[in-house]
Amino acid sequence: MSLGKWAWGAGALAGGVMVLVNVLWPDEAAIAPGDDAAAIVNGHVIPVEDVEIALEAMARDSRGAIDQSDARFAIQRLIDEELLFQRGIALDMPRNASNVRRSIVMSMIDFAQANAEPLPPDNELRAFFEANLDFFEAADRYRVSWESAASADAERRRPAAHPPNRMLTATDLRNYLGDVLTGAVQSAAPGETVGPIASGGRVHWITVVEFAPAGETEFETHRRRVEALWQERAAEAALEAYLAELRRSADIEIQPLPSE
């Protein structure tokens, strides 16, 4: 039996919703057993489903059995949240509290962008790639070995921030090595070790283990980046379309700027 049925079924928890409401608010009219509403707060319905979800979360957190006190706590918390929400609306907090306003705006942006077009077929994605080659320019790639020491005569060790053992662009290497050491890599010949190089209070040796010069920009090499850029553009388009519809249906008046 599911947790929801256990919590709210006939006979469970000493009578289900009817008993629970009577225990918490004895002076209020009880909701009929089997109703989809667990509570009604100033006319707003709190569905039984919301309480079941809260109980399921509590069961996961506690990893124990759920009893009547947990059900009381869950429904009381949802009622308190609803009361606070209603009071916040009455105080016009979505407009007057900047953090609330921003949270709502960001949520609406997420809502609008959720309607973005899904990834297109490969032929359309390849056409998008060809139209945006500047974003995917080919670059030299390097696989390096890096050693560091406190001084030129001290024992060399492989730093914890060593780049992964694969081919990386100079941009990627810069995240691990910094500007000085990445510059040394770019000036070294394949197989060459450059050092000692003083940087960050230590000395370093960099070996260019493997080098691959920039070649023709290929779609498959950049597929993930192409997909990410397409999705970014699609999300922007979805948001603009949503805003355009809101503008069309809104009554907007704008005061001309002094220079107009």
C-alpha cells in the first residue's frame, strides 16, 4: 500500500482527514472523508496530494515509520505556509520586496524557457554549425606533463592541479596552469621540457608530451558545444516570444525621455 493511501485511507490514522482536522481545529467544520482537499485556508484548497508528498519526504528523511503526529505536523506546516503566502500577497511583497520580486521574475524566465524548441535533426544542427563557425574555431591542442618544486634544486613533484592526461586547448590548460605556464607550453616544441619557470612562489617544469596543430573545424569534434549553443539560442528565442506575447496583451504607457 502506498504511503498516501496509508496516511489518508479509510480507517488509517484514527479516521484520516476527518479526525485530523477535528483534532487540530475542533471548532471548524470538518471536510468530508474522501474529499480531495486536506484543508481549506481562506478559500484556498490544500490538496491531499500535497500532504502525501510532504509525508513521503519526511519518511525518506527519517527512514522510519510515519505516525499521526507526523501527519499533523505536515498539514500544519502546509497551512502555515499558505497563511504566510496569502499574507505576503496581501502586503504586495512580490512588488515591494526586491528579493521576492526577483525570485518570481527568475521563475517566470525559467517557465518561459522551458518551452524552448528541442534539439533539431542532425541536418539542421549541422547547418547551424556552419552558420556559426566563428564560435567553433579550431585551436592547437596539447598534452603536457607538469612538475613543481620549492626551488630549482628541490625535489620535483606532480602538482595536485595537474591537467588531465588528454589533449587540451590553451584555453583549457590555462584553467590548470595559469597564464605564465600556459605561455611556456605554447612556445615549446613537441617533446621539449621548459624550466625551471618561476611562478606563484615556486619553480616549474613543463613538458609538451604531445602536440596537435589546429586543423579544419569539424562538426563532430564540437557536437556538444554546438548543441549547447543551439539550446542557449532556443531558450533566448522562447523567452523573447513569451515577452512579446505579454507586451501585446498588456496596457503599457511610456513617458517620452526629455530628449525625445
